[in-house]
Amino acid sequence: PLPDPDAEAVVRANDRAHVFHSWSAQGALAPLPVAGGLGASFWDYSGKSYLDFGSQLVNLNLGHQHPDLIASLHRQADRLATIQPAMANDVRSELARLLVEVVGEPFAKVFFTNAGADANEYAVRMARHSTGRNKVLSTYRSYHGGMGTPIGLTGDPRRWANEAAANGVVHFFGPYPYRSPFHSDSPEQETARALEHLESVIVLEGANTIAAIILETIVGTNGILVPPPGYLAGVRELCDKYGIVYIADEVMAGFGRTGEWFAFQGFDVQPDLVTFAKGVNSGYVPLGGVIISAKIAEFFNDKVFYGGLTYSGHPLACALGVTTFEVFRRDHILEHVRDLSERVIAPRLDGWLETHPSIGEVRGRGLFWAIELVKDRDTREPLVPFNPTAAQNAPMAAFAAACKADGVWPFTHYNRTHIAPPLVIAEDELNRGLDVIDEALTITDQAIGA
Ligand code: PLP
């Protein structure tokens, strides 16, 4: 990439004057003008390249400008660029078939949406309609989307200013062995106590008022929290016992991120509804949806489903989804993810526990890892607090700036940095990025006086 300062100045000026950005006070923003991207990298107008260790917003599973996706987009644009959802369409129905095929029994149908938030919105609506109940349980430390019901379900500060949306939502504690809300000292105890807590919440809220429990199978932005053994199976049992619909939010964890098609498939559990978006087509054209169990799908055989979107099952988006399946299978993407995770990431991150005193814990699966930073390993006090002010966040900001200076775009959140590059990343690129993060962690070590 060649420097183009004139183009950069125009992008920057128009953006600052006219683009209203997400989740931010607008005044002090300085978004990076991006000129292009390829595979696991993107570059700015000065010609500086960054390895994308957050896959944009953990959606770019097949990387930038994947040639098969771009060809598929051109092909579909030439054939049929759009068609409304009440008509049947070849790529839409083929993608639905492929989705049902990979999740297997008891799933039967797919409702397509434009993104992850509306996938969760409609999954909850299906649960409410089919159970005749209103309440939904979700965890603290979760994110389910930026509007309506999903922001009400969210268990992080993004909900706080949008509290009115939380109609019928009750939050509970999910498992988090490193910072156990239940003071447990083993994963087994964490599972047992977390399930006991969840059952108490169900009973005290009134089981017959609860339509659904929604869980990120592995909590994403709020910490790559991998559920301890037996937890998800225990949630399934509670849902069966009390007639509650189990919704697995796989918007971030799905599509190979954890080395499985869907993360729940690594935990021997069957949800009733599975929501997806992001990795289904790497976000080249917005797409999400709900994979629906036969039982819930059949409920709507003679009852109207009151929900719909003009662009439900958009052919440009669905064609890219079909091609995503082809590329995953042809290029053995799931195997590549598992291999890099086990052979490269896990041993390197484990080694860093010896060399970086500011690391409290490393955890993850596939290309979905968190490095949790602490002030003190014994007390586990976080390096920066939950929802830090800019001043409190200074050591994390310094860490991120060092990564960027050395050509890695990191995904940081509170006291963590996540390792979530595109699934197509090559081993040498991954190692190069990890070298940069390794070096930048000396800054957080210094911040705690080590
Ligand atoms: N659910 C999870 C777990 C997510 O991580 C996200 C987005 O980050 C969403 C839902 C919302 O998806 P979208 O931004 O496509 O609406």
C-alpha cells in the first residue's frame, strides 16, 4: 500500500464532520482512516499495515477480501441482487439447509435477520410466543446486541443508559472460575454452585413466568468466559425441568471461532434456539438469524409468527453464507483453528504466565483467547477496574498503543486483551502478532512495578 495523505485528509474530515459513531462521546474521537485490507491485515493511508487481532468486531472470520467471497458476491449481484422475504430463493434456502445440517437434530428451520441483535430479538419473541410467558433470564457480563430486547438482556454497562428496554429481563451470575461470584475453588464447585444459584433465581422469579434463558456459549467481549464442565448441560436440565426455552447466543462464538461450527457443539449440549451473525459470511453483507428446533418451528405451523424484516434472507448476504460453508470445508478451516490453538497459542500463552507478572489468567478455545491482567496475582485485583475511566484505563491504553505502533490491532476490553484474529491467519502471521503482544506486555508488567 502506498501513502495517500490527500485521500486520508478527506476521509478524516468527512468522518469527523458527519459520521456519528457507536458507543462514544463524539467530541474527542479520532477513528483510523482505513485504505484497504487483505487476509488477516488491513492498512491505513500512510501505508502502515496492521495484523487484525480482533477480526474487526470478531466478525471477519475469513479475513479481508477473501477471493471466493468476493467472486460469490459478484456472481450473485449479476444474477439477482435482492428479492423480498415472502418469496422463495435458491441461496436463502440452501444456506438454511446447510445451517440445519451442521447443527443436526433437533433443529429444523432458520429465520434470517440483518445482524446479531435482531437475531436475539426474534429468538426471544419466538420463546415468548411459544411458551406464553414473558420473562427472560440472562447473565451479568454478557452482550446480546445494541437495541430493544437485546440491550435489555445485556449484562454490561452498555445497558445502563438503555434500562427502559429491559422489560421482563432478570440477570443472574454465570460461572467465572477465576473471579467466582460463588467463592468456589474448583471448576466442579463453580458448576454446582452456579447451577444452584440459577435454580434459585428460577424458583424465586416463578418458573412459569420465564420464557427463556439466553447464554453466550462462551462469553465473548465480556471476557472469553469458557463455561466449566457440566454447566451448560445443567442449564439444559433446568430448562427441561421448568419448561424454559434455552437460547444459545452464538453471534460471536459461532462459525469456527472456537474450532467447532458452533461453540455449543464442543460442550455436548443442545439448545432450543441458536442465534448467529458475524462469521456466517464474515460481515461482507449484514446477515444474522435464528436456527429453530423442530418443536418450536412446529408451534408456528398453525400460529402466525408476528415478526419480519424487509431484508430477511437477503440474497447477496446468503450467497456469501453458502460460499462460507464451501470455503470452510475445502480449506479445513475448523482443523486449522484447532491446530493453531493447541500447537501455537496455548503453549505460548501458558509460557507468558512465567515471564509476565501482570498476567493473572489466560483462557480460551480455538482462535478465541483472553489474557486477563492484574495488579497483583495473589489478590487478583484487575489491572484496570470494571468500566474504567480514561485515567484508570491508562495502562491498557499504553499497551494498545504499543501494539499498534508495532503493527498489531489488538482487541482490548477493560483489563483484558483478546486474541481473536481471522481464522485464515497463517502460522507465521500469528506468531508475529504474538511476538508484538509479548513485547507490549512489558508495559503492563512495568505498570505494576514488576
Ligand atoms: N451477541 C453477541 C454475543 C455479540 O458479540 C454481538 C455483537 O458483538 C451481538 C449479539 C450483536 O450483534 P450485532 O452487532 O450484529 O447486532
